Amino acid sequence: MARYCGYKRSGGGLKLAGILLMLIGALMFLIFVPRWVWTSALGVVFISVGFLLWRFSD
């Protein structure tokens, strides 16, 4: 909505944070799936939150 009103936000930091969270989540998911279920679930949460940050930061 911000770009339609002429107001531009800088979301470069949020995009970078989202990408980093997705990478960390993917690594946690790949490394810890065979061992502990809760850490792989945490990896999936990191991927989801990272994607949301990356997608909705303009």
C-alpha cells in the first residue's frame, strides 16, 4: 500500500534478514531432521518467518 500512496519504505534490511532466516532454517532442517524433531520444526518456522519478512518488505 505504501507505493500507491507515494510513500516509499526502505525494506533492504528486512529482505536481508528474511533471506538469512530462510538459509538458517534450511540448514537446520537438513542437518537435524534425522535427529530431533523439535529442531527441524524450528527450522521450518525460521523458513516461514524468513519468507514472510522477505515477501512483505518493500
